[in-house]
Amino acid sequence: VTASRAFLRNAKPNLSIRPNSLVKCIELSDCSKCDQKQATGVRYIDAKGVERQLMARKEVILSAGVIGSPQVLLLSGIGPKEHLEEVGIKTKVDLKGVGSNLVDHPRVACKWESKLKGLNPMYLFSHVEGNLYAHSQLNEGPPDIQIQQDHVRTNEDLLLDPPVSTGFNLKPHCVRPYSSGTVRLRSSNAKDKPLIDPKYLSDERDLECLVEGIKICRKVVAESPFDSIRGAELKPGLDFSSDDQLRDWVRENVDTGYHPVGTCKMGSRLDPLSVVDPHLRVHGVDRLRVVDASIMPIIPNGNTQAATFMIAERASEMLLSEKW
């Protein structure tokens, strides 16, 4: 089930989708009743390159994702004053947490050749065959390692890594990471891609978690059920055996688990990095909410899709229950 099938296929007629459009900023004005800024609409560039404006009768709901939502807020003058001044944007709301607290599940891909021949037809539907959760020696709480098994060998872009007939992956993810990064603007131009710095492994505990994950992958593949399919270990390879060698390999090969969260963190105004309150309303701005994975204050120790759906469902309940 995809989000499109679940929520858009039978959408109500009051939903209007404008594809291939780019949001420039959220329009803000002074709120005479609430002594703060309020969102009044959105300025965007349509598919033909024409700049247009949409006015909000009630609220503006920002759901541009973990990268896009902080980018739009920053382009609107909502964010850390020091950074906005660097890119020439006037600060309208000094909110230090916008674009901070970028947390992801870092991972590496361990690869083996396979004795089996032919491409598994299940690749047409998904390259992932199974998941395993495990504890590292550093952890005493919930599992901090998720190992994903791919029944074909893929490269770092999730494309088939030839020859596809002779390989499989096991990918350990650090699912309780301590490192966090940032999303910042490259310039004041909305067409410029933002600067994304996940700062993977900036906390050494994440590095040790992935080293432990590699060892667990090797133990799993060494078990007897793999005897009939296990070929040579390609990555890291048998030349990487000591902990120091594995640390070096992880530093060179770590990549994203595609589970980023946290750049518009939910929390109390007492938290200097919080961006939205428990009702997902942006601090210091009336009639503006953020509804996506960017509001998660802490990353789940698992895939984030279902949690993101839950955030959207909860936001819908809040909007319907409030008196407009």
C-alpha cells in the first residue's frame, strides 16, 4: 500500500494538486490579535515558471519533508538569525532549531557472491527480503542495530550491481544514532539545493555500532542455512578483519538509510531547538503548522514511514477537532 493509493485515490474534490511547482516562501504578516507573526499564504513558481500566490483562509500546512520543510521555513525568514543573515534573508522569527537536529539511520552494505544463478523475480517488487534486529555490546535498551537483507546485490544508489545473478547484501543500520546534522540554505534562491550535512559518525558510538553490525552480518552468513548459497565476501572483504580496519572501512562507506527526521523538532518553547509545539504549530507564528517526519524529536529505531502516516492522521484529527 502506498500513500498515494491510501490517501489520494479517493480524495475529496476540495483537494487541488499543482505538480511541478516550487514553493518560494510562506507569506507572513503581523498578527494584531496574537502579538506575533501569522501565515497568510504561500508564494510559489508554477510548472510554467510563473510566480503565483495562494492565500490561506484558515492555516498553512507545511509538509515538504525533512529537507524541504526547514528549507521553506528558512526561505520565509523563520530560523536562526545568524544563518539567515549569512544568506541575505531578513529574519522574521528567530527560531534556532529550524534545520538542526537532522538525524538519520547510517548504514553500510556488506556484500557476498551467491552460488545461485538467475535474478530473483521478487526484485521486480522489492529488493528487501527480510530484517533482523540485534543489540550491540554498547546497548542495554531496545535493539540498536537493524540488518536488512537484499536478495540481489545492489550498489549505493539501490541499482543492480552487476552481475546480479551472483550476489546478495546484508546492510546493518545504526537505528539508535547519537550523531545529528543540519539543513542550511545555499542562498536566498529557492531554486538552489539546500546544504545537507548529516554528520554521520560524528559521535563515535555510531561508528562502533556499525562495526558491531558487520560482525553480526558475518556470523549470520556463516550459519549452515547459507551453505548452499554463500559465495565469497566482497565487502568489506576478508582483508578487513580487525576492529580498526573495519572502522576505516565504515568511515569510507557509510551512507543513508533513507530515514531522516527531526529538522523541525517538536517540543516545548523551553527547548532551544524545538520548532513546533505538540499541536504541530510553529513557535512564534500563528496559522502555520508542520506535518511530516521533520517534527519527530527522536528518531524511531525502525523504518519511519508508518510513524509519518501516524503524524498525518493525528494532525488531521487535531484540525477537525479545533474550532475554526
